[in-house]
Amino acid sequence: MKRDVMRRATTIATAASLIFFASCAKKNKTARVPAAPQPSQSSSRAAPKAAPLPVGYAEEGIASWYGIPYHGRPAADGEIYDMEKLVAAHRLMPFNTWLKVTNLANNKSVDVRVIDRGPFVGGRIIDLSKAAARQIDLLGPGIGRVRLEVIAAPEDISSNDFYAVQVGAFSVYANAERLRAAYAERFGAAQLAVKEGAQPLWRVLVGKAGSIAAAQDIANQIRAERKEVFVVRLDTTLPATGTAPTTMQPPGR
């Protein structure tokens, strides 16, 4: 009798243990941290080009300004940032968007063109060039509350055009690429465009300016060393910089 009681007690204890461990295993399983979700196929695709914003679109927030050490360096759109020109950086607005920026503290305003990305500081919506900040008395304070309003581009400037300076044309790709690389180091942007024909020519285009006047400034800097330079409109269908020809080019310059 005693042995039967002992056997039953052992059986009950074993069953209880199995239930306990099963319960623990179940708890541990539900407590595990799920794996991070994988990006969807759509999120891995390149983002489409931003559509132009409608004239009149407005934002309000804090503006700041930037100068040295960014002065003279390539901006996000490829052109050289000049802190003495009326340009600006915005995190989202399409490049070449024109904005009227009004300092809400004194109602002074300035028109600027978006060429760069930023500011990357919480709470700020735009980074102005030094010249733009000076016009609305923002240099001293450093930051200030402003209103941004999208405006039409000036009549003499297309909101979608860029300009460059042609510094040479070569029938030998290697010669053109060598010159392109040298100017890219100095001006931040330089590319090749092929002119098809019986003897294709590789044109070397330097800079990426938002206006003819800005491109002319680049041409004036180069003209002292290369006499035959002139401003051209950049074609959006230009081949990628550094793309070698698929056929052998005849000897040339």
C-alpha cells in the first residue's frame, strides 16, 4: 500500500515537472524579441525625382545660415557653393526651387534658390547663404523664425535649366577624361558629352550652374588658361561621367 502511494506521488511530481517546464518554454518562446522586418522591395528602389512645388506653397520655422568651411565646396546639386550668392539648403525641396524667405522678426525678405541639402539640426527648416542671411539681418542672431514661400523663377532664369562651360573637345576619349578629372578636382563638377558624327568628339563640360551668369563666372576663371571656352546648357540626357567609348576612337587631340 505504501509503495502504491509512493509510486502515485512520484508520478504526480513528474507530471507536475513536465507541465512546469512546458509552461516555462512557452513563456520563453513568447518573450523572444522578433527579428527586425526586412525592407520591402519598393523601399529598396531609387526614390523618384521630386516634383516641383506649386508657387505659393509655404512653410514656417527656424532658419540658420552657413559659410566657411562650406564656401567653395560642391553643393548637393553639384554646383560650387558660394556664400556670397543668394542660395540655400533645404532637406526636401527640389533643387532649383526659388523661395521668398521672410524674417518674421523684422519683415525683411530675400529670394533664394535651393542648391543644397540641410540643415541637419532638429527644429530648423532652411540654411541660408551668408549673403542671404545678411539681407534679412540674420547674421548676428545666427538663427531666426522665418516664412518660406515658393515663388516663380526670375524671368531670365529657367527653374529647370543648368549650365556649364565647355573647355575642349577631343577625338581621343583618354585625353578628354584626363582633362575632365583635372577640372572636377577644382570645380567639383565636370562631365563628358559625346558629339556623334563621322569622327565622334568628347566634349569636356565644367561646372553645374543654375544660371548663365553663374556659368559665366566659371568661364572667366578658366579663360586665363584656356582661351576657347564658352557657356553651354547642360542636357539632361548626357552620358554618365567617365563612361568609356564602346568603339576605338581615331587619333586626335
